[in-house]
Amino acid sequence: MADTRNEGKGEKRPAGAREPMPAIEVVEPVGKRVLIRKDEDKKITKGGVHLPDKIEIPTLTGRVVAVSAEIARNEDYPIQQYDRVLFNPKHAIPVDFEGDNRLFVVPIEDVVAVFRKS
């Protein structure tokens, strides 16, 4: 039995062949920037008080998702993918890439600390 899915399209594909997978879109920071996934805002205080949905304690921490090639080559910046960092959000650029929009492109100058286990 012949595959008729592509009839009239000028493209022949063997029967049972799968459609090509769509390309995965990635965000790669350029210049002296990193891509950070911001940690979720806290809904419970340290004292255990549950906050209403409209009130959250803003966090300035997150995980590095990607570093630019310039940062990766520069040994003056001890930051790598998956590092947990503290950052100043003043110059952070939100990336409208996911529904929850927790991705930010951040200048390396605004990364103020890297959390390390000793």
C-alpha cells in the first residue's frame, strides 16, 4: 500500500516514515552575559508563615542555564553552567521563551555571587 500523505506536494516519503522533528529553539547569550533561570519566589517565610498568592518574597537567585562563549573563555569569571548564583535584576532582560517566564539574560557584572559547596 502506498503512502498518500504527501500526494500532490511533490515530496515522496517511504511508507511509515516519520515527519521530521521541529528544530529545538535555544537561547545563547552573547557578549559578557549569562542566561539564568530564576528560582521560584518563596510563598513561606522562614518563620513558617504561608503568604497569599499575591504576595511573594522576591528572590534574586537562580541557576545558570548558559554562558556566552566570551565568558566561557575568560578565566576571570569563575562561573559555569548549572552554578547557583545571586544576581542583581536591575539590568536583567526577561526572555519570553517559556510560559512561566523565569529565564533572564543577565550581564556578568550583575552576577554578584556564586554559591559553592565547601
